[in-house]
Amino acid sequence: MSASGIHHVTAIAGPARRNVEFYTKVLGLRLVKKTVNFDDPGTYHLYYGDETGSPGTILTFFPWDHVAKGRVGVGETQETVFRVPEGSIGYWTHRFIDKGVEHEPLVKRFGEPILSFRDPDGMRLAVVGVPGVETEAAWTGSDIPAEHAIRGFHSVNLLLAKAAPTAAILTDVLGFTEVAREGSLIRLKAGDTRNGGIVDLHEVGGFLAGRAGGGSVHHIAFRAADDAEEAAMVEKLAQNHGIRTTEQKDRNYFRSVYFREPGGVLFEIATDIPGFAADEPVAKLGEALKLPGFLEAHRERIEGVLPELV
């Protein structure tokens, strides 16, 4: 495989304006694409990431004003974790205090300092201090100094009744290898992938199933370099695990298939191509509402029902 790891994470949110305010102004991410839910075009689909929306940096949301609150449980993503420079954990602690962000005491996980927090909808997030990432490029379009800025995803943490069946999919099909265990956590890593290269499996018993809603993760997308690699992964899922995916869906910026893995989490395989500059230049990413071709004729009506973001 030419590329492994997380492509993007998609979650459910409350009011769109509040979502934009938190992720661009508090976390300092770039709004790289403003489009709509292709299956529900009266709702935004908002994408945040680094300067170009690189795979492994992209967090997306379907925001609904009056969405019911979700419940974290078995078969769901428990936490989505960002990478920051190791020396920046203190900066983020003070920033969360200053901005009134709900957060937990600093702990260590697999030897790394991790600061967990929640967004306004209760979505469970964290920043983890990673040595050496300060040398990587950072988006500097916010008030956060470059030396402290987020550098894409570190990991996702999946809450599962049994970890082994999910691990089998991650290792056999999606390019991960088990690298460590700590208590009830199993860590898998995708080679030397820096952004989004880690999945932690949290095996628990007796928990309720998750309930989708505001603050919950809808699905996790994993990388395929192109259509051919995606097709090979689909074939391996069917032949080795008896799992069938959806047909390929064109999402304009990547092409996707979806399947429910054995632990109940909705997985997607998304191509790295064509990327977020497919319909607007990098310098203008996220500024204009972008619609797929089949919805362009309905632009006026769609714009009339979407809420203002600023």
C-alpha cells in the first residue's frame, strides 16, 4: 500500500456557526471546504484541516441546529486526538482555561502527555504532545502561534466490546500493525504515517451501545491512494472477512466506499485524490459554498435555507 492511516473523521454537530467559531477560532484549524451533505442538501458539510486539507488532518461535520445529543458507547469512536508539539501542552491548557473549554487533567498514555477536552456539543477530543512535530508546517491563519499549532490527527480511540475482530480488519486490509498494549488499550500504527497514523482500540465489557447525535462521530475514513488501491481493499474485505461495502460514491474531493466493521463502527475507505483544490484554488479554500454538479441547478434554494456562518 502506498498510503495508510486515517483520511478523515466525520462527526455530528449542533449549530453551524458555533461549530465554525470553535474549530477555526479556538482550535485554529482552517475551514478548507464549505459544501453540503450530498444526501441532505439543506445541511452543511464543513471540512476543517491544514492549509490544503491533507489526508490525516481533516475533521468534518454535519451540523443541525436542533440535533439531539449523542451518547458515547460501544461501537463508536470514543475520542479524536490531534498532534501538537510536545512543549505546547502548557499553551493549550492555558488556552482552554482562557476560552472556557471543558477539559480534563493532563495524563500520560503510552508515555505521551495527553490533554482531553470537549467541543461545545460534547464531542470528546484531545491534544497529545509529540516530540519533533514543531518542525512540520502549520496553518497560521489564526491567532495561534505556529510553534503551538495543531499538526493534524494523532489518533482515534474506538470503544469496542471485543477488539480482535476490528484489529483484524485494520491489520489485514487498512495497513496497520499492532505496536503496543497498555491496560485495556491496544495501539495499532500505520507504518511511518505521521498524520492520522494511529488507532487505539479500547476493549470494554458491559457498556451500552453508542447513540448517534450531537457530539458523536459518524464515521472514520481510512486512506487509499487511488481507485485501484481502494478496489483491492474492497476485494480483500470480501474475500478474507466476508464484508461487503457500498458501491463507490463520488464525494468530489475523494471517492468512497463504506462498511460496518465487526465492532459496529462505520468505516469508510476514501481516495487521496483528487483533493480539496479540485474546484477552487488553495488560497481560496473554504470561502465559497461549493456544490456537486447534480445540485448546482438548485443553488438558490439551497443557499436560501442554509444558516449564515459569520
